[in-house]
Amino acid sequence: MIPDDLVRSIAQDARRASRRLATIEPHIKDAALRAMADALPAHQPDLLEANRRDLEAAQAAGLSRAMIDRLTLNEKRIREMAESLRRVATLDDPVGEIWDVHVRPNGLTVGRMRVPIGVIAIIYESRPNVTSDAASLCVKSGNAVILRGGKEAIHSNSKIAEIMSAAGRQAGLPENAIQLVPTTDRAAVSAMLKLADWIDLVIPRGGRSLIETVVRESTIPVIKHYDGNCYIYVDERANLDMALAIIVNAKTQRPGVCNAVETVLLHNCILEQFLPRLVEALRTKGVEIRASERCRKVVPDLVPATEEDWRTEYLDLILAIHSVGSPEEAIEFINTYGSHHTDAIVTEDYARAMAFLRGVDSSCVFVNASTRFSDGGEFGMGCEIGISTDKLHARGPMGLRELTTSKFIVLGSGQVRTGAS
């Protein structure tokens, strides 16, 4: 089947499934998620074999260490995928929630009801766990999902989707609630992005080039974030031991993800005291440091930074460091060079913390915590389908509520409208 026909057929099947999912009882969705959670570890040998094929191809293609880390499945990550599914099953179902109810002078009761979006297409790269996270959140929120992963994870993604889809059907989900596009042909993506009659929303997860392509070609609404260029500002009134621990964690705990810190701003007043400690701690973790001229006067052997470094999402053990003269300068610098994803301040000054929260124009803003916590699971959302840096219709980690929309509902007792207006 040629890509156009293939994705059109998948989208039409998804539309039919979405109509059933929109009204399915919550207990059936939860039972399906628990069945999927049981099925993934039960099929661990099959999953690891599929992943082995992807890893061999990735290594032969010379993919980076960070990309291979994202791609890798092991017993721990499979167990975490299953645990995430179980967490989503325990969350409150948002579908059918009624709020903002009020009674009009004529007796009409007007309110709003939360409903599924419909059919959601997820276009993503590298990480196989996105397959299970995206499917679980879409199912729980009553949406049919079309998954299109990258060619580097085709075997892993296909096996995960196959296992979850079969378990879901056996537990009562409609046929085609979860589908994965079974081809790596890029023409399939282009064709899918033109199917606005059957697909309601597209969410791309991956590098800037992927997201720019999706935004450029799509006739369907897109929720996105281009980069995860996250900043940490260490204020002159910071607990420096705390700042050191936060920065080392945010950079080295898992450098190849979008919530890892990429640039640190240090107040000029703490440079002499803090920068040498920070450099020593980071170098023991293998981090390359690129620094501004003022920072290099304190530690001369740092790599000179360029303006492009302040804009760069490294996704690797590389960190840029710059100095600023005030919290206001830090806020302006972050808003100018950051990606509006996740930024943090380390300070013991309440007023400065609050000013930073108000002033930084990002989807997530932290005080005295690692940027690595910018994650739907860590926020108590079970897991996330992505992090949006858009301002409409969702911003930040996208969980169940962000995968729904609303409609007005009106309850009457025979009212009819009169008058000329």
C-alpha cells in the first residue's frame, strides 16, 4: 500500500475508534491500561530482541551516545514503562467532568463539559517509552492515537504498540484505538499531515528539524516545543552547596533529555567563590564547559563561549556558563536566549524568587530545584505526552487534561428565545 493510502486508512480507522472511546466507561479504560502494564514485562524477551535490532542499526549508523541512550530498552526501563501505565490507570478520568455551571435569569443552566479531542497523531524520535506513554494518556483521555516513531526505533516501537494494542482489545477497547504507522517512509508523515478531516491534533516530539517540518507541512493544529535550552541562575543570595548539587544533577543525571540544564548564569558577586568549585565538580563528571570572558578570568582554561552557545541545546555533557550583574539581567538574558521550556533560580531571597517566577517567560519555572523535575510524571500527572512551549492550547507538560477540550452544555425546561437580538 502506498503511503497516502496507508495513512488515510489508518486515520479513518482511528476516527471510528475515537467515537467509541469518547463514551467508553472509565473502568474499561483503566482495566485496559492495567492489562497493558502486565503485558509489557510478560513480553520482555520479545521487546529486548526488537530493541537489539534497533541498537545494532543505530551503532552502525554512528548515532551519538545520547541518541543511543534514548533508544535503549532494558529490564529497568520496561518495568518503568509498566509502572507508568499503572499510574495513569489510577488517575482521575477527566472525560465528562462538568464545571463552570451557572443559572441564567431565564432558568437555563449553562456549564462546560470536558471531552476528548478525538484523533491525535504523535510524531516522535528515538525513545521507545514515548510509544507507551503517548498511548496510555490518549486512551485514558478517550482519544484514538496514531503513532509514528523514527526509523531508528521502528522495531522497538512496533513491538510495544503491538503488545499494548492486543492487551487493550482483550480488555474491551475498540479496534484501532492504538495504531502505529508501520513504515519509515517520510512520505507517510507528509501524507498524514494533510488529513485534517480525520486527525484533530498533531504533537511532534524530537529535534528542531522534525518539528519545523511538521509545522511547515501540517494542515492540522500542532502543539510543539522546538528546543529544551534550559537555564539555571545562581543568585548572590543562594545556598551555594544547594546550587552545586542542583546544577550537577540537572546537567549530568541524564544529559540527553530536554529538561537537562544547558546554560548556567552566575551572579558576578559569587564568581570567585563558586565558579572553581562548580568547574571541579562538573569536570569529575566529564562535562566540557564553555564560558564567557569574565568567567574565564576566574578559571582561565575554560573553553571560550560564543553567542550561539547561549541558544544551544547540547543534549550532551557540555555546559555554557555566563555571569550577570543582577536577577533582572538574568531574567532578560533567559528570555532573550532561552527556549521558554524550563528555567530555574537558586536563591534564599523570597522576593527575588517571586520576581523570577513572574518575569521568566517559560512553560515551567523553578525555585531551588533541578530542571530535571520538568516532567509530567514528576508533576503527578502519571506521565506526559510532551512538553509544550506554546501558549495555546496547552503549556508545559501535557497530561490527561491537556489532551481534552470542552463543550458548552445547556439544560433547559422548555425555554424559547424571544426578542429581536
